[in-house]
Amino acid sequence: MRQQSVRVTAPFDMPAIAIPDFGAVRGFPITEQGAKPDDQRANQAAIADAIAAASAAGGGRVVIPAGIWATGPIHLRSNVELHLEKGATLAFSPDPADYLPAVPTSWEGIECLNYSPLIYAYDCENIAITGQGTLLARLDTWAIWYARPKPHMDALVALYQMARKGVPVGRRDMTDGEANLRPHFLQFNRCRHVLVEGIRIENSPFWTIHPYLCRDVVIRGVQIEAHGHNNDGVDPEMSQNVLIEHCVFDQGDDAISVKSGRDHDGWRLNTPARNVVMRNCRVKNGHQLMAIGSELSGGVENVFVDDCHFDATGSGAKSTIQNILFVKTNERRGGFVRNIHLSNVSATEVAGGVLSVDTDVLYQWRTLTPTYDRRLTPIAGLHVSDVRVAEAKFVCEIKGQAELPVRDVTLRRVNVTKVSGTPVQGEHVMGLRVET
């Protein structure tokens, strides 16, 4: 399979990213496999058959023509491009039963068997999703599952305990009972050489694009509008050599959140997220422009955000942006955070600030489980420069830990026109430098 090399300039040694080149491959239109716009069963079978044929040919493009095509989950194979022509919409089933049998996946940093992601690839190489069409999640059931009743919370605790006790992933089936763990929209699980380019994504059951234990990933020119619960834009988790560029994010949660596993599973897999670049993107809405964590037990290093801008104009939801860069962890995570860079970023109004570091972020887990294994997270090397914000509560707020202070933080040429609170707050931080 032919590849092309993408080179990225960053303040660290960023390897060239190898992505597939489908320029000379054969096309496999799904209509030639019996696809019919309103026939979900026929379409799902036709897409699967086209994917199998393209992969068997050593490389091919599965073509979704203009129209609305109802479908169930799509499982990609190596050397396959899923291409949506202009005017094409893949409308995914809202029925959880259509996403069985369960597949190996994860939930907030813990591996398990769960409902298939809407588009899923496991241990594949040279795969792409491209075009000018739309991926649409129909939320009839998933929106009901956004609620977190007791059976759901009990299931999360049970999954955590299985990971803590080392239960094999194949025995962690979360599709029984009322666990209601929603699937990701796109998950690339243990894949290499991945391209997502040009498409539009509307709605999502859970995280929207999730490169998990992947290498060499480019996400380019993608537009996402997803305002449901946990609707992050892109979550590169334990993935390395990742470029996210020229995208528009309109999210119900973080635009980007770099992760590396939760607690025991993160320590078991022991794979840092490394070499992640986000550039030339616009955020219309979301909780953070760039979040690090809180699932970071495998470590996060070498992250660069450049020439990105937040402005809620055009978003269909009230602005929810909290911080531009947010590093979040807790006493259970371990891992590490180091060498994070952010430059040339602007924003209108943010509820928090430019840089926030919080080492006591537990959310619902504060009461769900006790701290079984206490491992602090060393955080060092956070560098922010050339930022312009109209209004914020603070410029920088760091809440470190007395036993392990945050180290080496620099802010240069950070201009917030209106600050409603204390501009710079540092608790348990060593080497904080703020320069005009």
C-alpha cells in the first residue's frame, strides 16, 4: 500500500507521520453490492462486502454516493478508504442491539468488551475516512443513556474493580444488564497509518474520534457538531505521532483531550501519549480547547497547540468554554505530564482561564471508589505564549500538590483584556515565570 509522509514542525522532535495514499486504488461503490438508501440491513451488508473486497484487492476505496444511507456499525479493514461523496450521509442506527456482538474497546481509560463503535477498526493499518459527506448518529436511545442512573454507576465501579484485580479484558463484558455504556462514534483501536479528512460528523453517543493505542494519525479538515454528554471532539489515547489540523469543533465536552489510560489499566498498558500536534483549528464550543487527562496513567508528553482560536459565534449552544489549556489529574493516576506547548491562540470569553492545572480532579469517582493505590503525577514543562483573550476569570491557576509541586511553567506575551478574578494563582508550583 502506498503511503505519503507528513512532516510537522514542533518544539520537540516530531517524527514524520506516514499515512496511506489511496490516489491510485480501485473504487468499490456500495451500490454495486446491493445498497439501498432506506434498507439498513442491505446497506450494512453492502458496506461490509465492499470493505472486504477492497481489502482483499490489497487496497481500495469504498464509495458512499450522494443520498441518505441507513446503516449499523461499520468495521474497517487494512488498506481501505471509506469515502463519502458530496451529499452522502451515513445515518447510524440508534438501536444498541445493532451494535452487538460486543467488541474489544474501552470506557474512559479502562478496557472492556462493549457495544461496537459506530465506525470501528481493530489492529488495522492504512485506513482512511474521507470525503465531503456526513456521518450522522441518531440519538434516540443514546440520548436517554446520557443520564447516569445507579445501574450505570454500579457498572462503572464493577469495571474499575475488574481492572484493579487484573481480570482479563475478554471477561469484562459491559453489555449485560443496564450498564448502558455508550459506544464511541469512531474508534481506531491499535491501528497504524490512519487518515480522517474532510468529513462532517453530527452527534455522538460518547467520545467522537478516539485513536486508541495508535501510531501515525492525521485528522484534517473535519467538522464536528456534537453537544451530547461526554462528546469530546478527538481523544488521542496512548497514541503517538498525531496531527489534528484545520478542523472545526462544536462540542458538548473538550475539543481535544489527550489521554493515556485510567489507573491500573494505564499502568498495565504502559504506553504514553506522545507527539500530538493540534494546529490551525477553530473551536466554536466545548469545555476546554486542549485538555490533558484526566486519564493519563501511561503518561503524556510532547503536545503542541498552535494557531487555534475559540469563538462561539455560529454554535447552536450556549458557550461552555472553561479553559484554553487544562491539565487535570488526581492522586490515583500516576503517569506524568511533560513538555506541553501552546502558542498563537485567541479566544473571546472563557469561564476559567488561559492555563489551569488541577491535581485533584475526581468527578463522580470521589465517592464511587476509595483510593486503593496512591500515585501522584509529576507535571513539568508547561509553556504558553502569544495568547489573546477578551475576557477570563484568571490568566493562570495552578493547584499542585505539596509532595510533588508542578515545575517549570512559563507564560509569555499572554494578554487578557478583562480579568474578573486574581490573574495568577500558584499553589505548590516551582519555577513559575510570567513575562509580558
